[in-house]
Amino acid sequence: MHTYFISDLHLTPERPNAIKAFTDFMTLKAHSAEKLYILGDLFEYWIGDDAASLIGAEPLLSMMRAASTHTDCYFIAGNRDFLVRDDFSNMTGFKILPDETVVDLYGTPTLLLHGDSLCTDDQKHQQFRTQMMTNNQFCDHFLSLPIPERIETAKQARMQSGEHKAGISMDIMDVTLEAVDQAFNDHHVSQMIHGHTHRQATHDHNGKTRYVLGDWDKTSSVITANANGIVIKNEKI
Ligand code: MN
């Protein structure tokens, strides 16, 4: 028995290779696992469950739904798709978990999170987290807007995010060791899995282990966990 973890596919009709790779993964591989966790940024952007068809997501949602009939499927939202709600869960059969969830992974308590909360040097992003992502009032209001207005706002936000990323150093975009230590301590775990930084790696933090999923651009990035341990693998897509 094994469990899969993936994140940061950033699916959009403009990235057909990633869509094809996700389709292959969901239809050919997912069923072999007892559990599948998607740790955020599955979609390049998500402006509401009622707008899924506008970004061409409906076939993907039904594929996810099919996978969820034989595999327990879970979703932790990322900073791109934090507006997924109950309808998304109903359409896909994926259970939405809060960011920073501890699961028992074959006997080892393991913290699962998207990972952007660990990038505490990126103050602009932390501001976005506080004021928008984790602000229910903001989210409820945004989701109540007419869809064309939401599309326009999301476009502007993505443009600003692009400018922001280009303008700051790559170090700031990575996690800080302080935030990682804090997360290990807060949740009393010695193992965590996250994505967001797109830097696939296995990091040792004084005997505690942090597994980082990569994105799905030139290669896929999949973590397979079983009773023997954890393996991260990428394959050309
Ligand atoms: Mn992210």
C-alpha cells in the first residue's frame, strides 16, 4: 500500500503538457494508491467553483471524481486555488483539508501544508495571505462578484504577482529556517511535506525531515510514501 503526494501543477489551458501529465497520472497511476494528497496550486488560478467551466476545468474535475471512487483523495489549497469550496469538493470527491494538517503517515506524524506560510521573508506575500487568502470576509465578497469581474481582478493580481516575483531575490521566495522550525515545534512533528517553492528536495533540519515537491513544468514531481519510507521522483513530461 502507498500514498501519493503532488502539488504545483498550475493547470491552465495554456499548459497542455501539464494537463496531459495530470490526466495520465490520474487515470493510470492514482488508482494504485490508497490515498492521494494534492498540496495546492493544482490550478494556475481558481476564481470560484461556479467558474470551473470557464477555465476548462470540468474534464479534470470529473477525472478527479473518478479517481476518488477507488482512492481516498485530499486537497490542501495553495495560494493560487485558495478559493476552492464545498462545490469543488463535491465535484471532485476530494476532501478539503486545512493548510497545516497533521496526518499519520505509516506510523509517522507528518505535517502537510502548501508551503507559502513558511516563506516569511516574502512580506508582500504574507500580506496577501493575511488580507486575502485567509480573510473570509474578503473571500466571501470576491466570490459574490459577477464572474467577469472576478476574472478581471484575478488577471490583475497575477500580473502584479509576476512583477513582484521578478523584482525580488530568489532567496526571499524560499522558506525561512525560523518558520520551518516553528512549524515542526508547533505541530510536534519530525516530518513535513510541502510544495509552493517549486524546489524539489529532501532537507534535514537537525534530524527532522522536510520533503519539498517540485512543480510540473518540464518534469512531474511525485512523492510516494509507504511503510518503508518516502521517495520523491520526477519524470519528464
Ligand atoms: Mn504556491
